[in-house]
Amino acid sequence: MDKLETLRKFFGHDAFREGQETLVDALLQGRDVFGVMPTGAGKSICYQIPALMLPGVTIVVSPLISLMKDQVEALVDAGIPAAFLNSSLSSDEYTNTLSDARRGAYKLLYVAPERLLTDSFLRFSQSVPISLVAIDEAHCVSQWGQDFRPSYLKIVEYIDRLPVRPVVGAFTATATHEVRDDIIRMLQLHDPLTLVTGFNRPNLRFEVLRPRNKNAALLSLIRGFGDRSGIVYCATRKAVESVCELLTSAGLPVTRYHAGLSDDERRKNQEDFAADRCPIIAATNAFGMGIDKSNVGYVIHYNLPKNLESYYQEAGRAGRDGEPATCTLLYSARDVSTARWLVEHSGDHSDIDPQTRELLYQRDMLRLDAMCGYAVTTDCLRAILLRYFGEPAPDICGNCSNCSLEFETRDITVEAQMLLSCVYRLRKKERTVGIALLADILRGKGRRVDSPVYRDLSTFGLLSEMPTAKIRAIIEHLVHQGYLAQMPGSLPVLTLTRKARGVLFHGEPVFMKVAKPQPRTSSATRPVQTSLLHKPSGGEDEVFVQLKLLRTLIADREKLPPYMIFSDATLRDMAKKLPLTDAEFLAVSGIGQAKLRKYGEQFMTLLRLVKR
């Protein structure tokens, strides 16, 4: 079989997506590759097709148990012999899997990086033909990446200890230019074909909301999405528990996921989410790489992430099936302090020299600044994301919250002078101030400012008629535009920059884009963007519902997540084409020979009843 026949037989697709064929060809020709492709772009196909066509076994290095489990289950369901080796297996299961692999039972063997240099795995690897080593989530090898894992540093030693060096493929969804260069160097890729397909996901709508009441906004958003599946990301375990309790008390089907839960509860909750028994999950970033659920309709960030890499990766878990989906950030300036604390206390860098540790810290703070800039910008959100990853983008995408609003430019020079002057005068008194306290001083209200130190300031209460939210927005704009800087610390304080002198002492103007007032609409319907969703008409909609019900019954019987039977996109194509023969069934997107044999007759029987 050639590559297209392999793609059609096992994966049910007639053509490769952008970039896939180029990477597949290079691996088949024995050339190392490095592929940077966004979540949902089909990175796994790039090494799974060569794995099926090359002799011997392909080793896939994967960082998470959940990622391995999902991918192996999907491969086996597609008729591809695959297995995994990680800590979830008992000693007997591990030994038996390795023994089966030695006999050639598998074409793909997924392995945790911690296992690579164990005696048993090395003996196995040195006794069987290994044609390809594929490294998933390759950014984990870089100390400059957002998910550095020291265990990934073992990969090169493992490859060096093989009798014959196999071809090596590295893949990731999010990596800046700096991280890409580091990955190639750290993994010692040989003259790799490097392909960046682009980070744009046109089916995703990006939103930043600044609600007065975050809980009320969250409930409104989720109710607006109806029965669609979604993830609510929170910065801390405490926030996860609070959000889960909020949604549960509102009668919404939600579960939770964070590192403080037992392994059994985390596993059960993830399976409930994957199987749509609980279509909503509140989670920390411990619910991270490896979430392969294709029908996630929305991702909501309840708190500010630490960097744009993490945000884009987590938000990208929406819409993997190509259906329109929404990615919403609920922004509060208070979240910045939490994010700073998490940056200061994240990671175990005890084995890193102090100079490198300081460089990593400064890098993380710069990334947080970029994340804050995204949260407060009035520019196109998609453009901000794409340009961050080095990809050109138009100024207007038409599918983000900023592009949906009309803005006007206002002269805020007077307000800026008041705010900057207040920081300047406090510094003369050897006092520091953060965003919240500065806003209270200018408002002249709040328990914390009931002191002569603040009341005697000439700037005290000068903006008493302006809502606190607007004052804070101006302060954040001054930070974002470089007039103020936030000094690191558990309670970051504001300091003047050189740029501020022109405003304070030379009357340089300051402008700010603000959204024009919008007519009041139902918040329950706005975020869903129903005009963008695929809405089958008439009978097609009814057929889709019936197909989903059958899929659920089969998934329950086989103890598999429904999306592993067929994705929503496949069911929609099936509802449109109404296949009644094997050839017609194979013409449905996402259906290969194995799926035809396992599920074809059941679905075609239903479709025959529907067509009567």
C-alpha cells in the first residue's frame, strides 16, 4: 500500500491536510523532521503513516499517560496494532507488553520518557529493528519552553545507545522561534526538514471578557453553550473546587480535575468527561497535554494563564473536529498577582545554576507580560496570538471579540497625568502602590486610603466620578504602553518609566482605544455565535441526533469515549450523505476499513430506517 491507500484504509481520509504529506514523505525517505502544527492539525498522522509503512516498530515518546491511552485506543479501534508502556501498567502487564512487542505484535509502541533508559526497555530496543522514533510534545525538551520536562533530556542518550540510529521526528503545537531552535539542538536532529504549517485555527473564536461578576458571567456563558462539551481552566486547585461547586449548585453536569485528587478520581473524572457523562470539566493545567476529545465546543479560562504558549495550547483543545468553537478568557486584574506568584513558585529548578535560574525567571516574567498584553489589548486577538508565534496576520480577523466591537480613540492625557503624578508623589514619600490601591486613591474611596498619607495627596479623589473598572483599565493601558512598569513580587508595585516623563513634564499626549457602547443583548446567547455553528437543516438535523444516540449506545457497550467511535464531524457528514452501501459508507470523512467492519452495519441499518 502507498501512503494514500494507508491513509484511506486506516483513517478514512482521501487526502492529507496541510503539511502532513511533506513530513510523511521526508520520514519515509529516511530524513529527520521537525513539525510545528497547531492542535487539531493532525500531527500524529505524520508519524503514524510512516510507522505503518516502514519495517520494524516505531517508538513514540509521549509525556502523559492519558495521551498514550487515548492515542493507542484510537489506533487499535482503527485496526492498527499499538500499545503503551508507562506507570499505569502492573509489572506483569508491562512485561507481557514488552514481550509481545519483541515478537513484532505492534507497529507503534508509546513510551514515557522516564522508561527509555531502564534496563528492560534498553534490552528490548537493542534487540528489535526500530525504524522511527517520534517525539510528541517536543517543546518539553527545551528549558525555554512552557512545559520543560527534564526526562526529555534522556531521549538523545536513548537514541545514541541503539545499534542503528533510526530516523527521528519531533512534533509540537506551540513553539516560538527561540524554542524551535532549542528543540533541534537539544534533540540533535540531523539536517531536519522543518515545517511550520501555521498557528491559525479559523474555526476558533477568541474572546476576552472583563465581567464585574466572574461567577455570573461563567454561568451565563456555559448556559449559552447548551449541551456542548467544554473545559473551564482555573489557575489553582482552590479555584477549581469553587468553580465546580458553583456549576454543580446551578444544576450543570460538571466534574473536576487537579493534582490534589487521587489517581483513581482523576482517571474516573477524565473518563466521565471523555464519555460525555459529564460534558463540563473544571481543571487546572494538570489537565493538560493529551486531551484528545474532538467535540469540545468551548474552553473558558477562569483565570489568567502564565503565558501565551499555555493559553493557546489549552484554548486549542476546543474545536479539534473542525467545528466552530469559542475560546474565552475571563480577565480580572487581580489574576495578574496570582499568575506572578505561580511564576515565582513554579518548577523545580534546584539542579540549575543560579544564573540560568534567574534567566528562566526573567523569561517567564516577560511571557506573563505578553499574556497580560493580550488580555487588555484592543487589537485583533487572533493577530496578537499569531504574531507572537512569528506568523504574519491581518489586522482584523472578523472572528474575535475585539473585531466584533467598534472602537473609538480617546485622549486620556489628563487622566494619565493624574495617575502618573500620583505614583511620582508617592515615590517622593517612599511609598509604593499597586494597581488596586492607585485606583482607590484616584477614586478617593476605600478603607485602605483612609489615611493622611493618601488624603493629603493633591491627586486624591480627582477621578471620584469615574468607575473603578475604567480607572483600572487606564492604568493597565499605561502599563501595556510602557509608561508604567510592574516590579516583580508577591504584590507587584508600579514604577514610572522614562517614557512617563514626557507625559508628566512635557505634556505629551496619551491616547487609548475604547469600545463604543453596544446595544444591550442577551448574554446567554452572545458568546455561542450561533451564526457560525453548523446547523443541519430539517431532516439532516434529526438524523444527526439519531446517529449520536446510536454512537452513545455503542460507546457505552465498548467502554470507549463516543468520539473514538466517530467524531461529530463524521456523523454530520454521514447525516448529509446517508450512505447505505459499504462503498458509500467508506466515502464518509473519517471512516476507514476497520470502522466499516466494526460499525458500518449498525449505522447503515439505522440510516435505512431513517430513509423509509
